[in-house]
Amino acid sequence: MQFDNVTVIKKANIYFDGKVTSRTVLFAGGEKKTLGIMLPGEYEFGTGDREIMEVLGGSMDIMLSGETKYTTYGEGTSFEVPANSKFKLIIREPADYCCSYIKA
């Protein structure tokens, strides 16, 4: 996959002492995505907008708000996180991802 005619914010988004990093990609129509890497560990993120997470490499164990067990998503799969919620991740191997932010 390739993105054409975009603006990339050079400064990285860095979380959890550098174990999760991403770069922001802005599209002419106002769409926003981040491309990043997660190193092994356990994390929790909160959302503002609805998010669609695509796993580009590796895998992620995900537990969305209101769920009681983790679901594993591997390379080539995606999952959706509702707006204004939280989700937990267990990363067992480096994971490459693309996150799309969907405005309400």
C-alpha cells in the first residue's frame, strides 16, 4: 500500500518510554492516519475519534472496553475501536500498524 499526495509530520509520536512510536500522515481531504511500531509489552490507549487499526506486521492481542478477554489480530487483519473509549494491547513481537481516525 502507498499513500500519494500527503503531508507527513516529521516529529514522532512517542509513548511508553519509546516502546510505541508513530508518525502522523495528513491527507488533502482532512483524513488523518498514523503509521507506527509497537515493541513487546502491555499497553492501554484511550480514543477521542473512532479508530480503525490495521495490523501490517506481527500481531496484537486486543481487549476493547466492555470485553473480558483478548482477541488476537495478525498481519493483514484490522479491528475497530469506538470513539471515547479505551483498549488494552498485549504485544508479544514487534508489531507494525496503521491507525485511521474517523471523525463522527
